[in-house]
Amino acid sequence: MTAIRVLSYNVRYANGGDHHDAWHDRRDAVGRVVRFHRPDVAAFQEPLPDQREDLRERLPSYEFVGRGREADGEGEGCPIGIRADRWEIADSDTFWLSETPDEQSTDWGADYPRIATWARVRAVGDDTALLVVNTHFDHVSAHARRESARLLRERLPEIAGADTSDPVSTPPVVLVGDLNCTPGSDPHRALVGDGSEAGSNAATDGPGIALRDAAAAADLRHGPETSLTDFARLIDGRRIDHALVSPEVDVGAFATLADRDDRGRYPSDHLPILARLDV
């Protein structure tokens, strides 16, 4: 088996109203957190084009894929960084969480266009393959979150390049992102099933690839139970950042990383999550 460390981090968009928590004052700390934990995959939510460039500059060991959610490729994105010394990108793309996923669009009462970026990767030097999907569900519309979960579940086999006549040929899947919902909510259950918190029952009904919650399935779990902050304090009971994996992926550990910067503040209004996996 091949070990892989996957990090997901909502870095908060560059909001001019954030004052002393402006991106300019946080970007180095975000880069240091990622470099210190050195994941194989670093998936980000919310960065605007200039922020994506800042991440590339601070993470030179990673090859990035992904675009913004606007028609011209601008706007917030869900980029995926892959450690180039360990993995090669075979294919990648971005689609919209809507009724027309192959074109820029907003549906189901979502406040903004929402996207998912994916990358099929292969380990350098062997034939280990993996599909990584990074997404960010809408923060306003519960209907949009439910439909986004349904769309992702149905679309995963196509993205993975699955052979429906030979399920063994389907590569392992890791889906990460800010789902703007907690475990046990409707969108979460649509992806992983009612038994996710016990770590044993993945969703198997209906179309799509079954997934399970890495936090629940992990042999070792570390860090806060929440993933949301106000930059100074944790906001309890808000684990809305998730890593979901297909059944053949072993989850050795799951962590919510509560690293603070040199000002004693969190580098974002979300904590990054890190899953240690074997595929």
C-alpha cells in the first residue's frame, strides 16, 4: 500500500474588511502550516486569483490545478496542490454544483456559484492511482447543499473513470472540502450514510461511489472537534470541513490542526484538517 497525507484548508477569501486578519498578514502563516505538515495533497477553498498565486509562490514543491468559479476563471476557487516529487497529475478539471455542471451556473438557491475541482493522480514510480476531489458547498441554501451532495455522489464514478462492469478497476477516492454542514446533516448523510459517525457504515444506496467519514473511521483522531474559528477563538460544534474516502482507503489518523501564527491567532477562520491514509 502507498501512504498519502491529504490536507484540506479553507483559507478565507481576501476580504478587505478583515483588518488585522487581512490576507496579507496571514498568507505566510498559511504557507508555513502546509510546509510544516508536508501533505502529499493540499486542497484549498475560497482563494481568489491573487491568493492562488500567493499559495503557488509559498508552496513551490506543489503542482496546482483548478480555476475560479466565474465564467472567465476568476473568482473563488478550490485549487488542489500535489507534491510533484511523489505524485503525477494524470488529468484534472472543474465543474459547477448545479443542474448544468459543465458550464458556469448557479442553482438550488445557492448564494454564489459553487464548484468542485478534481485531479486523478498517480504515484511516482508505481501504479498507485487516486482521485482527489475538492469542493465548497453553499453557506446559505440547505437545498443547494443537499443537491450538491447528490450530484457529487452520482458524478464520482464518471470522474474516476470507473468501469461499471469491473468495480475493482475504480481508483480509490478522497473527497475533501468545506461542506458547510456538520456530521449527521442531510448532505453529509447523502454522501456517507447514517452510520458514518460509528465509522462502519458507508452509504451504499442509490448511484455513485460509497464514501465514509475519515474522522470517524480513523484509528487515531487528534485535535478539536470543531473546524471553525473567529481567528482568535474556536467556535464549538462546527466541524464543517471534511475528508471522505472510498471503502478501500485505510484511515490511519485524522487531525484538526489548531496551529496558531506568530501573533497567537489562527491563520484563517477555518482550521485545516489532515488525513493520513493508505491506498
